[in-house]
Amino acid sequence: LIRWKDGNNKLIQPMEFIPILEKDGKICKLDFYVLNRVCELLQKCKEQGNTMPHVSVNFSRKHIGNPDLVKEIVAVIDSHQVPHEYIEIELTESEDFRDYIVMAKLIGDLKNEGIRTSIDDFGTGFSSLNMLKMTSIDILKIDKSFIPLEEEYPDKKKDCIMFENIAKLAKELGYLVIAEGVETEKQYEYLRDVGCDIIQGFYFDKPMPEEKFLEKVVIGQY
């Protein structure tokens, strides 16, 4: 996930600039910039003899319709001599049913290249079940809005039932399940106990500079 520091070292949050880039199409350039930087980082890990972490890179729906997208992704990864299995392309649900046909082909083509795919923010789109039915993703990332809150509230039981059954359905379909936006130990324990494969969020770490990330790689934290 991209973060931006301005000239005064002030952190600009993604929601302040991503929608602007989405609107004018420049988000596609940003996505490839991030992929390139990720591959540089993995190449550095490899050259230094450190464990190479698996990294997921967000790609906007704006890329759908680019017939050379897979070829361009592979070219960036190969230019840094990074094994394909260390990169995961993270897509978001589409609001247009017709896009699923294109997305299904994109996911299949990436899989043929040994590149894993995940669906981000699952449950927030308009056709979530169609996404599961029509594509062969590897990983399902359930949006944090589906994770039950710690405190008691009127609809908590309903939220638990929904979350646990989404996770169960995904696992029965053969997908890895990731819970997003986890911030507390209680959330972590609940999600672990209901069978999430991977748990992601500020409970483990907040966004950090590359140097700090590499330090954690060296000591084996990642």
C-alpha cells in the first residue's frame, strides 16, 4: 500500500490522493511504480542473502481492458530477476458484472505465470458471490467492516454469523482467507479461532519506511 510524504515530511493518507489518481487514470502509472519498487526491494533482500518476503501489490480496476497487462507485470518482475511466487497481485471487486469475464481471464493468465492473485475488500462490491463463482483467485481478503467489534452491540451476533460463514465458504472453495484491519489482540484471537489463514492489520505493524522493513526482514520478523 502506497504512502506519500510531502516536501515537509508530512504523511499524506491514501484516501487524499488515490481517488484523484483513479479519476484521471494516473493510478495505473502509480501501480507499476509500486510494483517496480517492490521488486527492487525483493532483489535487495535476495542479493543480501536475506529471506525474501511475499509481497502483495494493489492494482486498480482501471487496468481492466489493458490486453498487455499480464505481459507488462511479468516484464517488471523479470527485469529484477524476482521469482514469480513472491509477488501477489491484489485486485478489488468490480461494480460491473461484465468486468468479471475480463477479470477471470486476467486472474487465469497471472496464475499461468505463477503469480498469485487476491481479492481485496471482499464484501464491499455489488456482486461478491459472482466474484467467487467466476474467478479462480488464490486469496480472499475479507473487508474489515465485516469483522465483529469487540464490545457488545445489538447486531454483533449477526455480524459473527456473516463473517464466520464467509470465511467458511471461501475455505471450502479452496481459497486462503485473510482478515483485514485487525488492531487488537481480542480481534486477533477471535479471527484465529474461527479459522482465518492470515491476519493483517495495525495489531502487527503500521506503515513504515523501507529501511525499517528491511531491518525486520534481517531479524526474521517477516
